[in-house]
Amino acid sequence: MALRLVADFDLGKDVLPWLRAQRAASEASETGSGGADVLENDYESLRVLNVERNGNIIYTYKDDKGNVIFGLYDCQTRQNELLYTFETDLQVFSCSVNSERTLLAASLVQSTKERKRNELQPGSKCLTLLVEIHPVNNVKVLKAVDSYIWVQFLYPHVESHPLPENHLLLISEEKYIEQLRIHVAQEDGNRVVIKNSGHLPRDRIAEDFVWAQWDMSEQRLYYIDLKKSRSILKCIQFYADESYNLMFEVPLDVSLSNSGFKLVNFGCDYHQDREKLSKHLTLCVFTNRTGSLCVCYSPKCASWEQITYSVFYIHKGHSKTFTTSLENVGSHVTKGITFLNLDYYVAVYLPGHFFHLLNVQHPDLICHSLFLTGNNEMIDMLPHCPLQSLSGSLVLDCCSGKLYRALLSQSSLLQLLQNTRLDCEKMAALHCALYCGQGTRFLEGQIIQWISENVSACHSFDLIQEFIIASSYWSVYSETSNMDKLLPHSSVLTWNTEIPGITLVTEDIALPFMKVLNFKGYWEKLNSNLEYVKYAKPHFHYNNIVVRREWHNLISEEKTGKRRSTAYVRTILDNAIKVISNLEARNLGPRLTPLLQEEDSHQRLLMGLMVSELKDHFLRHLQGVEKKKIEQMVLDYISKLLDLICHILETSWRKHNLHSCILHFNSRGSAAEFAVFHIMTRILEATKSLFLPLPPGFHTLHTILGVHCLPLHNLLHCIDSGVLLLTETAVVRLMKDLDNTEKNEKLKFSIILRLPPLIGQKICRLWDHPMSSNIISRNHVTRLLQNYKKQPRNSMIDKSSFSVEFLPLNYFIEILTDIESSNQALYPFEGHDNVDAEFVEEAALKHTTMLLGL
């Protein structure tokens, strides 16, 4: 199951045994049977009423006399506490206790019989009471009306000392919300009483609303009112200093005019008709610490042939409306759509039919969200009861009295990644799994193991490329809140393939109108997201376009011998040294593969340029972040890229049990070597299009395996097409390891012809062969004659100075000798490794002898 529910609280396990122990202790002196039966009846009435901000859970039950008893379960100490007992048969539907546990607010429904004899307020259907419970003392009637009233204490972040004033929200079915300010004082020691209980100050903070939601964790009130038939979502933020602000207004394209009155997360709503739940609209607001703001909406459903639901990504400035057709419509659907907040994701599911995991931070491409239909066995494993999504990924099952923490299951996502046939599901499962692990070595190892065995499993995207980019992104994601705007999280920019079973419509929506000017915490991040939507055209995601251009310029300068200032190049190479040092510090054990052990100046240049460019990119957009921290983030990101490549290669190396002996050219390729060569080729393809650096030594190892595994014509084709890049280390080793058989001579000569001139000349001097002498002679003559101007000469040639009497050659060698003498006079300290006219003459004669077959 992709979604895993871990129980944090269970009425049956955390409360019921304590109640039994309490009853047993109180009846220890009594005799007779029937106690167990009474306790079972108690359990039938036992239910959760509310979950407060600090995690404490308020519950209620009726004893054998019909008395209503309130209890509290402390999630920190895991202890139960009895709060209050109403010695009257009432039905409780809302309750809240203040953070100091000195005041209890409750709304109760009276039966017709109780209305007539109730001493508190006869004749009223609903009573809203405020009780002093430290110790139990006065009871004040706040409301006595015929409409429902919900209660909720505010919980400011103040733990050092109790506040002298408590704030209580009253939410009326008559569509208004009031805030009561309750002053308390201590008397006779620790006794807490309400001051001026006859007149409690109150503020009307909202009215004429049709929907409201309470966010217990962040102390926010969301509500929707209708203005000219338009639904306007508003949010009030309550602060620790007991003040509050209206934060924003934003219009929503949702139909609420005929939906009646609906509350979300004001305790457990047991009065809603569960049989009619599937016919009602569902609407809820989800946020997370990155500054996201999502509104999830499912309209009233007249038919079960198609289900439609929308998610308004307000922090992104667009909405997505999804439509899916249900299978097995014949089975009556009694449960509505459930929306769950999973922080970085929002889960949407209809038990037994579909499960949709929506990426909140990167919602642009549908392939980054996971959609499973009823055909998938994971769907049947999801709970079929209505769930209530609270703050912080908490989920409440009111029916069973269990409080869960909703998590994504790494093992299930990995299983889906390995077993599914659809590329879109592979993509979504990969991203979900990496989000769960966020750079853990064990998870990456499992994914890499699967990739090494299924490198060609995806046709719509490059699996290695996607894994490297996504995993590197998550490795530095937590360093700053704006990382999702600065680094790519995926290599895929567009997705045009349909997702089976679902259709999608994307629309731009209005951005919120912010009502305050100074932002802190979550609101600062939300405002930053909104500013990004308004002004970031094009987006800020880093790419290597500048690095690619600069790297090609440096390589061209190297070939022509016209390199810019050595200080600039040295700085770039120093950057590369820092990356490699950072990478080696991460890796504690020895490496199996011979990577990071050679210079490979081209890869080091690419590495250093990427450090420089990425650092400039971060400095431009991360205002207020220390330069030292930015430099470390850059090193960590690029080190992670290289480390993942090393990890993929090492996994394949270990799987095929290769040894260091393959690093010599004088051995034949095996099936295992060919498999590793194939993986390395796929790694090269993945990094080439994104212009990412490779670990120094990669190209040398790739070339060695290529020589082992490929026929000569295939090998040369790979070199000419850029699949294999010849490094000086690889070619030097090839010249030394291979003898001069006819086959090897042909290979060596073909390799030398494909080398850059400067490296080619150096390699030729290492190969003691007439062919290399011929190449050296040609290069020497070319260099001498490139600026040669013909001068009048004596036609007579001294034949005695030549070993062979062949006038054309004799004349040519004499010219070369004169040029060498002139150059020696002008540049007395210039040496050419003992290559002179005499060497050229000897090489020419040997070459002619070979051509004539003498």
C-alpha cells in the first residue's frame, strides 16, 4: 500500500483498559457480576470529541447511570485524566479544553425530556457551557439556542507561564463566528476561576459564511462567504500575543450556494449523515512548511459513472480538474472522496476505486503524480471508512476512535516502481520514493540496484538521468526554502502522454490579495511563492547552457595553444579539487572502480565551471544566505551528482564481479564486461544531454572496456560519434599494453589518427614503430615549412653528406637542415625531442622501403 497509516492513538488500547482499571478499583469492595457488561456498554458510547493543538485527545462516554463523562488523553505522557462529569443524560457534539486544563467548553444537545427538567437552561435544544475544572467549580451557560454551536479554544505558543486570558471560538450554525475573551485568576492557592463571568467580552470575527475549516496546528481559520454568488476564501491567523489578522482573500470557482452549512476539523462531526456523505461536496484547505496553499474540492455527485475533483494550487496560480470513470459502478458507493494532507503530497482516494497522489510542490506535469485505479491491489488495502485529515499528516478515524499518522510507504513505492509497466507510474513512484528517503544511502542503493538491471525499462524518459537529477535535488532540498525554484527536480520538461483512467484540465486562477504587509514564517514563504508566479518569467531553474559554452571555449583554446590567463584556469581547477575532496569525504570505504584517480583535465574543467556558475546562480537568487553556506551547498550538490554516477557504476561492477585485471588492454572482453560497458554508455548518454560532469577516470575505463568488447569498426564508429572519448591515460596504456601484431598496429594507427594534434605527437613518441616515425616526421616538416619562404639557392648539392643518392630527397633534406639551423640561431633553447632533418630522412627511406616491399 503506497499510503501507510501508523496508529498514534487507539481508544480501545489507550483508554478502555484505563477505564476498566478505574472501575475495578472503585468497585473493589463490592461483589456481584455485571461489571464487565457495564464496561462493554461504556465502550459502545466511548468516542473521540476533539484533538487539540498539543496533541491531547478529548473523549467522552456515558456510564451505567447515563452520566456524560469527559476524559483527556495526554499524548506526551500517555496518561489519561478525567476532566468533568455531567450528571445529566445529554448528547455531546463539540468540546474543547484550554492549554492549562483549567477550563472546559462543551456543546450538548438536550432530549425533549431533558429540556423540561434541565436546571441550567430549560427549553433550549443546544447548550454551550463553560466549566471551571481546576478544581471542578462553576458552570456558565454561554449559549442556549435551538441551533448547533461548536467550540474551540485557541492555543498560543506560550509555555513558560499561563496567560491571564483565554480565547474561545464559538461557531454557530447560524453562520457567524465569535471570539470570547475569558479572564481567569488564581484563588486559594491553585484554584482557577473566571473573572467577570457575568459579562465575557466577545468579537464577531466572521459572519454570513457557508463553509469553515480550523487548522489546529497553525491556529488558522479558513472560511468562505458568498459575494454576488462568488465564493471568496478568507483566512484569519491567530497569534501568540492574542491578536489576529485577516491574511488574504481569494475567489474560488466552486459551487457552494446550495450546499448548506459545512464545518471541517472543528472536532469530530458525528451528526453528519454518513449514508448521505457520498452525495455531499467535499472541500478542504491544505498547507505545508514550504509555503504551499492548496484547496481540494469535490462537488456534489449526482451519478457515480464519473467522478470529478479539483485542486487549486493557489501558490502556483493554477488549478487542475481531474475526471475519472469508476469501474464496477453497480456496487453502491456509500463513501465520499477523501482528501489527505501528506505534506509534499495530497492524497485523493475513493475506497475500492482509485488512489491519486498529487505532487503539491511540482504539480505542472501529471507524470509526477501517481494515479492508481481499482485494478491495482494497493487500492483494496486502503481504509474504507471516512477519514478526517488534521494538521501535520494526522488522520482521524472517528468511527473506530483511532488517530493515525499518514506516511508514504517506501517499500510499496519501490515495489510499484519495479512491477508497473507504465512509464508514468514509474516516474511518479520514483519521485515519491526519493521524497520519502530524501538522500538516504540505503534507498538509493535499492533504486540503483533495480536501475542497473532494468536500464532500458522506460521509453518516455531516461531512467538514469531522471534518478540522478531527482536524487541530487533532494540531497540539498532542505538547505533553503527556495531550492525548488533554483534547481531542477526532474529532467523531463514536458509530458504529452495520457495517463490511463484520468483526464485533466488545467486553468489559471486569480492569486490571493494579501491583506497584510509584513510577513513571517509560513506567510513569508507563501508570499515568496506568489511573487515568483507573478514575476519569474522565465523560471529560475539552473541549467548548464553557460557552462557548455565556456567549456567549449576553453577546449578550443587548449587545441590552438591560446589559453586565457592561467589564474582563471587555476581557479576553475581548484573548484574541481574542492568537489573531489568533498566527494571523497562522503565516501568512507574504498572504491572498487578506478575512478577519481587520474587528472582528466577536461572533466575537471567542466566540474570547476559548474561550481562557479551554480554559485553565481545561488548568489543572485538567495538573498540573505551566507556565502560560505552557498559554497557548501554547491559543493554538496555537484558531489552528489558525481557520487550517484560512481554508485551506479560500482553496483554494476560488484554485480558482475569484475576485477582490476580488466584495466589492461591485453585481455579479451567477457559478457560481464560488456554489461558494464553498456551501463557506462547509458550513463554517458544521460549526462551528455544535460552537460553534467563525469568522475575523472570514467572515459578511460569506458575506452578500455570498449576496446575489450567491440570489433574494430564498431570501436572506431563509437569514437567518431563521441560515444567513446579518448583520454591521454587510456591511449598511453593502450600503446604500452599491446604488442605490434598486425591487428594491434591497425588499432593503434587508427587511434592515433583520431587524437588531437598535441596529444597525438606525444603518443607517437611512445610507440617505437615506423608508422609513428612517419607521423612524427610529417608533423616536424609541417611545422618547419608553415612559414618557409623560398630563397635563391646554389643548384649544386654536396652528395657526400647524404647516405643515399636520391636528388629529390637530398634537396628536400638540405632545405630542412637550413631551416633548422636558422631556427636554432633565433631560438637557441627550443628543443624538439631529437627530431631533425636526419630523422626525417631515415623515416622517409623506411617508409619508401615498406611501400616498395623491399
